[in-house]
Amino acid sequence: MFSGAQFSLYVMSDDFVDVILGAVDAMGKPEDLRIESDDISTLVVGTPPRVFEAVQTAYAEACRRGGHVVLSALFSRGCPGEPDDPICTPGGPEASELPEPGVVPPSGIEVNAQFSLYPLGYPGYMEVIGREIQAVKAGTLFDGSKHFCTRLSGDLAHVFAAVYRAFESAARDSAHVVIHLTVSKGSPSN
Amino acid sequence: MFSGAQFSLYVMSDDFVDVILGAVDAMGKPEDLRIESDDISTLVVGTPPRVFEAVQTAYAEACRRGGHVVLSALFSRGCPGEPDDPICTPGGPEASELPEPGVVPPSGIEVNAQFSLYPLGYPGYMEVIGREIQAVKAGTLFDGSKHFCTRLSGDLAHVFAAVYRAFESAARDSAHVVIHLTVSKGSPSN
């Protein structure tokens, strides 16, 4: 299997370069991840839990530097066009391993977010999407449905746990799952 | 059918609020589009060509105000969970109507971009994706493959035409098509 993310950090400030470089540096250079940046996004390849953890780490670091900071991330697992990679070999997703969004330690960073789930190549994909949205609605983070995506609001760590849970849960039905996630902190619209 | 976009503009500058509000205003209030903004994104509902045109208009306006400006957009058509809407009734996609990316008038704005195409609910989706990537490679905008997405570089209007073409062409095979597009102008990484 191949799994990873492409993510971008957007810092609405004149000193955006320092904030972005510092945030990417915060992920370090762990041996179990492959990290590569270009002018548009940063690639992280590894197991899904490690990839989510790394992206959260980078975004949390950017948030701590203040201001209005947005994360846009594409998470993918099982794309048949990608090579198998030993760095990405998780066990199969098991419900007992999935986090409960409300019980992971909070980050102390309040965010608004929206995400779209795409189970690919699977005719029953709408049922999977509906099931995962219902799971989110059963929690405390749900902040409304929009066209094409679902809103979440709450602590950054809890939002990430909920999105990771949807990603892994959908993978029980569809070998190839993609999630696009946008997280916003400090918007002056609020 | 229901079709539209959720898009966000990211302006890496202290005066981001004015640039974003001005860019959204540049779309006007046309009767054939429904436009709604919240703190995370702006919704545009309408026929696919009009939606692409409106999003391009907003982003071009933001670009003209200078600096490093990024567009992140989700385009969707045919989602079975969405209501039919008369405002979205295009004719079926026909190849003869699809733009040739190189022949639309240029905008004068040079950008780097990447996009991901998701034909949903269709077991043959990888063939559709492969076909559309080949179509892009046959043109002059192709700027390399990345994990999970394809890079384009060139004039903003040509990039939009190429992405719109992939969107409509994929709709011949899959009733529900989503594209996520990121466009970047003025990155100091270049």
C-alpha cells in the first residue's frame, strides 16, 4: 500500500515564509516518514497515523506563531497507481484501533474545519460517506453540513482524530480513500 | 444535476482581508449563480462553465493586487446527495464544446498549479484519471506528476481551461466528478 499526504500552510501575514519554514521543520526528519516540499505543497509519505500526526504537528506549530493560519491537506491511502512502499505498511484498519475524538489529549488550539471524504472505485461510496458523516454528527465537533463538505469545530487534536477516524473507517469498504481537509485558525470572520 | 464549487483565497500579506473581500466582490451578483461565503470558503452554485469562470475571476482579481496569492478550490458536479437545481442545468458535456487550453485568451497571470481528479462511484475511475492526465501531458501546461496530483504551469486562463476540460471529459464516464485544484502565484520559492 501507499499512503501519505500533500499539505500546504497558508499564513495571512507578511512574515509567512518564516512561519511556514518553522512549521515544516517542526516535523523533524523521522526515519519512518518521507518528507519533500516544493513551491505548492509538502509531501509526507508513511503510515496513515504517522502522516496525520506529522501534518498536525506542522500545522500546530504554525498556529502557535499566531495570526490567521490555514491548513489545506489531501490524505490518500491505497491509490492503485502508486507503488507499494514498506514505509507505508500499517496493519489493516481495525475499529478497536480508531481513536475516540473526544478522548485524545487536546492541543489547546481552537479551529474551524471542513472535510470531504472520497472512497474511490466503490459503487456504494455514498453509503460509506453517509455513515462517516453520521459518526461525526454523533460527536461534539459537528458544526453543520455544507455543499460538498462537512464542518467541524473544536480542538485541533480532536478534529484531526475525527478526520483520521473517518479515513480509516472508510478504508474498511474501499481500498482507495482520499480526504481533503481544510483547517482554519484565527479567521477575522469569527 | 447539482454543480458548483467551494473555494478559498489565501493571501500571504497583512492586508489579506481587503484583497479577499475585493476578489469575492469581483464576481458580482449574477442571476445565474448562487454565491455564499463563510469563514472557511465561498460557495458558487451554477453550471460548470459559469462556476469555473466565476472562480477564475475572483482569483485573478486577488492576483492583480499583488504578492503571493493561492487559490484552493473544490469543483463538483453530479453529487447524488445534492438536490437538482435549475441553476445548474447544463447540456451534457460534449467534446466539441470543451475548450482547447492553448487557444483561450490568456489572462497575463503566470501561475503554478496542481489538481486531483476524482470520478466517483465508477470502478473504471483509474482509466478515466489516466486518460485525463494523458490529455494534459499532450498540451504545453504539464509540469510534472506528484504523488496524488498533477502539476500545471502557465497562464491562469490556460490552466483553468485545462482543468475544466478534464472535469467535463471525466463526466462522460462518471456522473459524479470532483476536482480539487490549488493555484499559486508569486511564491518566493520560485
